[in-house]
Amino acid sequence: MKKRLEREIINCDLLVVGAGLAGCMAAIKGADQGLDTIVVEKANAYRSGAASTGVDHIWAHFPEIQGPIGYTAEDLIEDHMDKVGGMIHEDLLRTITLNALDRIHDLEKMGVKVRYEDSKLPGGYILVRQIHSVVNTLNFDGRDMKIKMTKEMKKRGAKIINRVMITGLLKKDGVVIGAVGVGTRNKKLYIFKAKAVIMSTARISGGRMFNEPGPGAGTSFNVRWPGSETGDGKIAAFNAGAELINLEFSHHRVNFKNFVRGGGLPYNSYSPAGQGINAGGDVIMPQEKDIFENSDNGIYNAPKLKLIDELNQGRGPIYCDLTQGTEEEIKFSEWSLTHEGGGYALLHLMKNAGVDFRTHKLEMGPGEIELGNFGAGGIYVDDKCHSTVPGLFAAGDEMGGVPLGCAPGALATGWYAAEQAEIYIKDNNTAGDVEEETVEQLEALCLSFLEKEDGYKWQDSQIALNRIMSYYATNMKSETMLLRGLENLDYLQNHNDIQATNAHELMRCLEMHNLIENGKLIMQGNLERKESRKIKSAPIQTRLDYPEQNDAEWNCALSQRLSEEGNLIFAKRQFRRG
Amino acid sequence: MAIKINYDLCTKCKTCYTRCPEDVFTWREDKTPVVTYPYECWYCGSCYIDCPEGAITMDHPLFMRFVPEPYEYKNKTIIKREY
């Protein structure tokens, strides 16, 4: 008799996939509107997602502070498009800009501290300058916001199902009617029937795609974005026929040399005194308060690349230096780092090493390659966060189109996607019978890993993927290299003889399957976009055989989708100015 | 490496096992958390922050640590040139 995995069928109105900032907000809003809402999470909502152990900064428009200087929300939208650059879905950016402060106030009602007695600003906020030409990024006690949001979801009646990895979407007559996944601690198949699905499954952790040696390869998940972010939502959406955009874009960062996580020092919202220096002590990245005066090249990424370039010029090593800072500035950095993802661990690490901002410089280096942030890759949606497949919405980092949307983007679009999903559900009662095919496919894939004998460990596949991606799809890209890279990925997927001896390893095996599929989409995008492109002097796509930027042909988003016949369809999408 | 549990302080409340975003813990039959997958630790600090007993410490692997700058050599080689 054919072996079967245990199954559970769960019904709801709204299914939210991924309980990060966007997913939590979507579930809160969904339940608040009276929808029978389920949020399904691969880890545990208390500490999952990029906001796991904190976010200390959210940009927003504060009318009571920026109003008196005549800086309107529309000015902020213009400013974002000017300072960040790149391809921006203006309608979504407007949604974020007009709603971010309301979402901050929602967090406050959940018990997150956002106002301070020693503030000198109206409203009691502590604001710093981060992305825009005004001081409009809130610093706050965000360390435990995920815990507070999880409690709020429960309070509002949203049901949380933790430790289930969603791998596919269920469709009926071209409409999404649910999702299917597997329990990461019990190997059970979960079949969710829903009237609408919001995908809030984050960007792909660049470290798991490009790092060498690969994460988990006897090392650790020393990655900037959560190692659990393996593009599961992208592959599920792609296989359901949804368009994905801008997956080919990636960019380099500067990070602490050995500890990839740990905030964005020296220059970020939480480091007013931080400066980037070379071996000779020359200041390459000035302090935050000075850097904005020379912002022609984009304030966010270009200065970091300038610091990395010191290494190529023979003036390394490079350091983050706060020793020039006042005691007040350093105390501020330590406070805000306590609330920023990984910052708490960073301070723990520094303490153990006897390293102090007051007396020591911290060595920096080229960080992991990042996907999705400046390029804003992800599921292509309209101004209602609705994807090209009816019933499928996307929010947060999973949604393509808003570079540096970050935390405000996740909070605002999560809430907004649930609002739009509710309208869709009212107009379209689409619950249908589940097509067995998608469920059978997942079961067969799971069993192929579980029943393998003498198979490799998933880490073997991880190392192979990282080696392929870093060799063929980073700084030596050309048509012939990318074609060879795709052959390598196809070979890897066809020989991915990895074995799962338990539910946890099954999750990792399925992640490898998804990462390899995402790798193909990245390379196919690299191959199709026949140009090199920069955002404000920071490269996001480099082709050695097409070194010039080609605005006539390629100043647009590149979308990829799977046709009913199984063909890959490319399309160009313009969404600037709506 | 990764996460160290002081079992003298642990009250087996399951917080670390429940919340870990990378699922590095398993729950052993004798009702204790075990760091089964240390190489998958993200060092986010959730177990360390949330443990109500302070029973958990993070031990970063050698390759993730800061080498202090300024640094004081412990075993500096004395070099003499014969040319």
C-alpha cells in the first residue's frame, strides 16, 4: 500500500502565511474585521521573522513634527523616490507613507513603548535621520514587539498555527482557495481552505543563497536575514501562476566582519557617532549627521560601498569607529541596539570579547549579498496588494515594488492587504473543493526525502547551491556563465539526493528544494535583463557582457510567471507614477 | 558552541524550545531542552532574552567573534634579519 502522511484539513476565511510584522498586522486586521483568520508560521510567531528579537527604527511621516517645517506626506513620497531611487510602486509607497504612523500608534496600544519623557519633540518621540532628508525615523523599544503582536493576534481572535511550512497554493478555476504545507515537528500535511490568502513570507535570506561556505555547513546560520527565509512564498506563488518581479536584483553591504547580523553600524539610525574609517584612520563614511550634506549619490548604500572599496585600494582593514562619540551618543547606540534585531546578541558578543564602543574599533567587511531590499523583488501586486492571481495577496518584504519599505512597509501593507482581502472576500465567495494534485505533489516530495536511504545531508545541498550561486551569479555574470549556472542548478535539483530522518530535517530538505528553485529564477532574471544597473551608484545588477545601463529598454521591472502550459513568461512592468 | 543551558537553573518551562525561530532545540524524553542543531543557530538571542531563569548563555563560535582593536599580542614573534 502506498505510504501516506497524516493529513489535517482546516477551514478559514483568511489565511495569512508567515507571522512576521506584515503577517501579524494582517492577522490582527483580518480578525478585527470579523474574518475567520488563521496565520500559519514556519517557526513561532513570538520570535519569528526579521523582527525576531527587535526592530528599533521605523520611518514615517509625523505631521505634528514635519508639518511646521512644511514637509508633507507627498514630500516624503517624492523624497523616498529621490533618495532611495530605483523602481518604486508609487501607490504602495503612498499607502505606506499615509499609514505608517497609524500602525506605530497600533503598536503603542499593544504595549510597545514609542514615546519618551526626555524627548524634545512634539508627541514625545525620539526621531533620528535615516533615509530621508528630514528627521523622521522613530527610535523605540522594539525588542519585544513580536511578543506583543502575537498576544494581540490571540486577543483579537486570530488563530495561530506555528511550525508549519507552507509549500504550495491550492487553486480552483484559476482562483486561489487555500494552501498546503507540512508540519516541521510532526511531518503532518496541513491543507488550508480559505477564501483569500495573504503571502507575507519575507525576502530570501541572501546568506543562504550566496554565502560561501554555506550556512549550516559545520558553521552556523551566520546570516543577516533569518535563515528560515528561503523563498517558500515565492515558489508557492510562482507555481500558482503569480508574477514575480525583480528577483534578479541583489546588492552588497558592509557589515561587521565576522558577525553578519548585529545592526547596520557604523551608519544607521542607531549610531549617531558611528563613522567608517580605513587602516590609516581616514574617515571614509562620516558620522550620520554629516553624511546627509553630501547625499547626491544616495545616502543609504553608496557610502557603504565606498568604505568597502578601501579594501580594494590597499587601505584596509576597515573599521566602525565610535570612539569619537560622546558618552551620550554611545549610550544612545547601546540602547537602540538592544532593541534592534541581533543587536542584543551583538552587545553580548562584545562584552564577552572585552570590546567596548568607547575604547575599541570594530572591524567591518563586505557583508552578505542581499536580495529584495533595494531591488524590491517579490510578488507583483496592484495598488490593492492583490497579485496577478485572484485571491492571492502579498504584503511586507514578500511584496515587490517598494525599496526600503522595511518595518513601516510590513506594518502598513500587512494591515492594508487584510483590508483589501476583506473586500475581495465579500465580492467573491470562492471556497471550492481542494484539488488533490498539489497535495499529492507535496506528499511525493516529502516522501522522496523521508524514504531516501543512504542519502546526503541537506547541508551538502546547501554548500552546492552556495557554490553555484556565488560563482555564476555574483560578479562574473555573462550570458554564457549564467547559462552554465542554470545547468548547474538543474543538475543539482535532479541529483538532490538528500535525506530527512525526521520532521526538522524534512523542513530543511524542502527549504533546499525551494532555494534551488529561487536560484533558477534569480539566474533567469539575470540572463533576461541585458544590462547593468545601479541604484544611486550602488550596483544591483552587473553583467560583464552588458556593462552599460540601458534605460531605453530596461528602466522597468522584469516579471516572471509560469503559464498554464508550464512555460516561463517574461514581461516588463512599469509602475512608477501608479 | 551556540547555546549553553545551565540545567541547574532550568525549570523546563519550554520557552526556549517553543520560541526558537530556527528550531535548534529538541525536547528530550526526560523533559529537558537539548540544543540538537547548534549549527543552525542564528544568534538572534531569543532563548537568551526570554529564558525566565537566566539559564541560557550564548557562546559564539570562534569565527564569529570580534578580535579586539587595539589588540595586545600574547605570543608575538621576535624577528631578526640576517640580510
